[in-house]
Amino acid sequence: MTITIYHNPKCGTSRNTLAMIRQSGVEPEVIEYLRTPPSRARLVELIGEMGITPRALLRRRGTPYDELGLADPKWTDDQLVDLMLEHPILIDRPIVVMPQGTRLCRPSEVVLELLPEPEIGDFTKEDGEVVKAKKK
């Protein structure tokens, strides 16, 4: 099985998601998207696979979101995608791609909905919260 995670190692949610995938027994392909941003075509494809709008993938905290005035509804989807490519930090994370689907895994335990073997046992997030995987 191939799992890909668009990952930011500085993000706790992304680190927790990656750790849950690994605890399930799978070593994913890790793409540090700030170093290797997706192409325009791939970003549009990911958005489509998730069934969301580009605006729903925008990250606000720790980004130039406010400086660029991205809350203004004047921005078209194409313009928002262009801005995410120009400023990859605007892409919310982590995005996990696997045969079961593509999801923005916020909160990190969303990944358990995709894993074929979600029984990872108890998982303690970096903030101390314990996640108990539910049986499918």
C-alpha cells in the first residue's frame, strides 16, 4: 500500500499524523511540501480529491494570509491556488493520500478513517492527548 503525506515537520498536527501512520505499520512517502511544493496540476488534483475548495485549504496562522487580504471574497479559486504555489506555507497540512482517499488530516486522528488497519493501539499526541483508535 502506498501512503503519501504532504508534511511540515514544524507542525505538531503533521508530526502526530505521520507518527500514527507509522504506528499502523506503514512507512509513507513523506513530501515536505515547503521544500518541494506540488505542481499546480497536482495541487488542483489534491483539492479535487478532497472535495473541498481552494479557500478551505488555506492556512491562516503563521502565514501571509492577513497581509495578502485573503479573507476578501474577491479572490477566485485560480488566484488562491496561484497564491498557495507562490507561498506554500498557505497550504494547510497535513494532506494524506492513500487508496482509501485523500484528506486534510486536521485533527490528526482523521487519518484513522483512512488507514486500512486503524487499530494502532493507544496513541499519545505531542500535547499529551490520548487517541484510541476505533474499530471499523
